[in-house]
Amino acid sequence: MEKKKRIALPLQIFIGLALGIIAGLCFMGAPEIAVDYIKPFGTIFLNLIKFIVVPIVFFSIISGVISMKDIRKVGSIGVKTVVYYLCTTAFAIVIGLVLANLFKGGFPVLEVSNLEYEAKEAPSLMDTIVAIFPSNIIEPFASATMLQVIVASLFFGFGIILAGEKGEAFGKFMESANEVSMKIMSFIIALSPIGVFALITPVVAENGPKILGSLAMVLLVAYIGYILHAVLVYSSTVKLMGGLSPLKFFKGMFPAMMMAFSSSSSVGALPLNIECSEKLGARRDIASFTLPLGATINMDGTAIYQGVCAIFIASCFGISLTLPQQLTIILTATLASIGTAGVPGAGMIMLAMVLQSVGLPVEGIALVAGVDRIFDMGRTTVNITGDAACAIIVTKLEEKKEAKRAG
């Protein structure tokens, strides 16, 4: 008997997303049903992702470092990755500001009295640097502090290389643990369609009326920015520097993008992003380094959101931002993407920093806080797509470098 052909995972995820939106619209009259009875299954799925993501990052980076056999090579990849992330973030904030300036005449004039928003304080530069280095081995894993997990894995990887023959047995154990983690990840990813359905349904049920409300124009401008950045910046860099067709890139990234859109979590989408990137040609040793780092510090979508919201909040307060002020926003948002790495609610903290940098009232965040989840779905999708583009581009650059050496 011929085996039945299974529906491809990207199509399964898309069906889950579409059904979730339909179900959400049906529950708009009683969103508490979606929140109480459907959302828990989405939470279980996210918990499973969070459960495996730290072992995946830790073991895969160690395996990647071991396979490179050279500490200088890790440094070379690290520099290329950070430079790419900073450049694309700067482009993203420019796109956000340009679009917001073009469309600001259509932004609604909202009531700005009696606003309340408690801005969390962003960590100082030195606090951020200190926080990168873990004080014990357990804490980064228990709290899923990704930058500390990355640093810990790099130290273990370097230690295995430097220990030479004596480190080989430990290195083999780490590679074995990486394979086991990858198999567990594959099993969890197979549950993606159910997870996506359960995550998107309550969001649509709760936010449906708000999307159609007064902030529709601001959301529209942000989403135009997200799409433009993906089409212009990622298509051109992937084509010119990665040698990959943009169409093939976005088609291959579709499952990870759907996951990011429904979960609003870069870390949650990380296992699927690693899988998609590898299928598109990213080397595992490079993907396992650039993607976890990108999930923490690369915030292109968030940068677009900063630009649009800063102009919107300024117009609500009757303030017109000058060119120097907008240049300050570009610089602040670019640096803040690393400065707030790994901090919960980083998007809101970054926006508070951006508003403060140009003297805008931080209370203005309250104007967009109600639909932040809708902004977040789009910006997370952009963020993880940028991470994958970086993995493919760095892989290509490293292959060219190795080919030159061999030649």
C-alpha cells in the first residue's frame, strides 16, 4: 500500500494560523473563553520550546566552536555578526522614521491627559557589560538569560579546544547531547500547528476591536515598515552577500516566520529558525552561534516600531521632531538594541530610552501599550528573519574566506 503523503509543516502551520484567526474572530464576543480554555495549550507549547531552547543554544554553540577548532575563527564570525546586526538595525530605524513622517498627517489625535506609564529603567552600559558574564553556572540556565548562556558555552567550547586530547571525551559528550537536544526539538516543532492555533486565537479574540480602532493607521505604518525592511534590506543582502534567491529565502523561512508571528518570541522561534536556516544553506556551527545571539541583540523590527511610535507620540503631544532629534533616535535605538539585550519587555524599555533621548514624555507609551502585542507580532517576525539572513550571509563569507586560503 502506498504511504499517504503528509502535508508539509509550513502549510500545516499556515492552516493553524488561519484557523486560529477565524476562531479568534468567532470568540470576539466572549474572549475569556479563548483566554481560559485555548490559550493554556499555547502556553504549554511555549513552555516546551523554552524548556529545550537553553540546551539547544548551549550544546549547539559548544559543538560549533569545537568543529571550528580555532578560537580566532569564532572571533571573526562574532565581529561579522555584530556588524551586520548593527547596520540592519540602523537601516530599520531610518525606514520607520521616513514612513512615520510620510504618514503622520493620517495619525489620530488622541487624548493625552491623565496618561500613566511606569517606565522600567534601562541598565547602564557598565551594568550591561557586567551582566553578560555569569557569576555561577546554574543561574543562566535557570533564568534562561541567553547572553550568559552564550558566554558560558563559548568558554566551555574554548576550554575543550585548549584541553586538546584530554578534552576530546567531554567534547564528544557535548556533541552527543547536542544531537539528543535536536531530536527533542524536532518532536516539539511537529506540534507547531497546534501551538500556533492556540497562541493566535486569544490574541485575535481580545484585540480584534482595538485593531479596527483609532490606532489602525499607526499599526498599518509599522507593518508597511516591517514588510519594506524585509523586502528591501534582507532580499538585497541575502542576494548580494549570501548568493541566495530572495524568493527561496522567504519560502524557506515561512515556518519560522509563522511561529514568530503567533508567539511574539524570538527565543521561542529559535529552534525552528535554526532548522529553516540550515535547510537554506547556513552551516550548523555558524547558525548555532549567530541565531541565539541575534535572538538576543538583533532588533530590526523593534527599531522600526521605535521610529513609528516616536513620531506618533510626538504628534499626539503636538511636538514636531527636528532632523537632529531624529538622528538621535537612530543612534539611540541602534545602541539600545544591544543595551537592552535579554531584558524582559525590551521593546518598551527601548521605546522609553528613545523618547527620553529626544525629550518626549515617556507617559506617551501608554498610547500604544494597549496594542503592543499586535506591534510585537510583526516586529518579532522581522527580528528572526534578520537573524536567519545573517547566518546565511556569514556562512557564505566564511566559505569564500576558506576557499581563498585553500586556493
